[in-house]
Amino acid sequence: MPHDVLVPAAFDVATVAAALGEQEAGPRGLIANIFYVFGRFGTWRLFEKTLHVEAHGGLMVRNGSRRRTPGGTFLHLASLWCQTPQERARIFGPAPTPTPPRPAVVRPVPSLDEALRGLLQLRAGECRMKLTLIGRPQQVVERDTYVVFKMTGTLPPSLPKGLPKAPPPPLSWVVMVNNKQWAKASASLDSDPTAKAVIEGYPAMQGTAHVLLATMCTTTALQRAKAEPQEVSV
């Protein structure tokens, strides 16, 4: 007896779709594909298996968050019944070709001149200005109420990634410190050849000269001494 004789005469795509509650064109098209690949008898057996599974609690989705719909169970079982990748492709379509990852776009960091181009007319917000210099003066010139010396920076070994490269040469600063502050710092520098001056102040420009008007002057040795715990005599 041919197998199709065992299948009800009214068994077709519309019957299966209605029984499974699938009215959308996409699932109905997949059901039609299953008929084409498995034949009426194979699809009938798959349909019966689906009804049996549904009657015994159904199937959960992959992540276990909910139960599959009857149509979802039918299509899931169909995917398991496929014997070859070709059968699966004829029902569900070919597997999508994985898209290769796009290569990372490396954008060159502009020079400082390029980065500032067109930005110098930006409106400026107010801020408190303070510059700190750390180093040992080589030659100090004394005036009536202050001393003057020159300090030249060094190029940084590295800057945070993405910033323009610092252009050479490094800046030189003309530093002015009042006599009272300088007296204590100078004594510390004379007594400790490893100490460095620490000067904070207001940066300014006079013509092409960079000037630092000091508001605080100390040394690394004085800072260490201040940070060390004081010995208490008993």
C-alpha cells in the first residue's frame, strides 16, 4: 500500500498552517518547502510527531525562557529531520555567509599645527591659570625685590594615545621669584645637591618670552621633610 494512502486527502499546506496557528507568509512558505522536500507522507509523520510533542509538554526555546509555539516546534523538528545540508538549505534557505570583520581604520594623528588650524578663534572660557616647574636653576640674577633665572623643559617621553606629537624645541621660561620665598628655597638647594626647585606661578607672555611669575617656591627636599613624621621628644 502506498504511504500516501495513509495520509488524509485534505492534508495540505493550508491544513498544517491552520492547525499550527501559522498565518504569516514566511512560516507558510517554510511549510510548503517541507512538503516539497519530505513529501506528503514525510510531512504527515512530522505533523503527527509535532502533535505528540505538544501533547506532552512541548519544547522550550534554546535559552529556556519560554515554550516554543506549535509552529516553532514543527519547524524545529523539521530541521532535525533533515538528512543533508542540501535538504536543510532547500527548506530554510542557505546558511548566511559570515561577514568578515572590517579591518580597524587607523587614522593618522594630525600634527599640532594641523590640530589647531581653524580653532584659534574659539571663544575662551575663564579658568584659574597655574604652571608648575620642577628643576635646578643654573644661573640666578638678583634684583632688589626678586630673583630671575631661566628654566628649559624637556620633551615628554610619551603622550596619551591620540594626541598630536609635541613639537620641538621645548619651551624656556623666565622665572621670577620674590626674595623672601627664594631665600628658603636657595638654602635648601645649596645644602642638598639632589634637591630640585618646585615653582608654581602665573604664566604670561612678554613679547616672545614666556614668563612665570612665581606664587610659591619650595624644593623637593623641603617637601620631603614636611611630609615625614616629626619625632616627638619625651
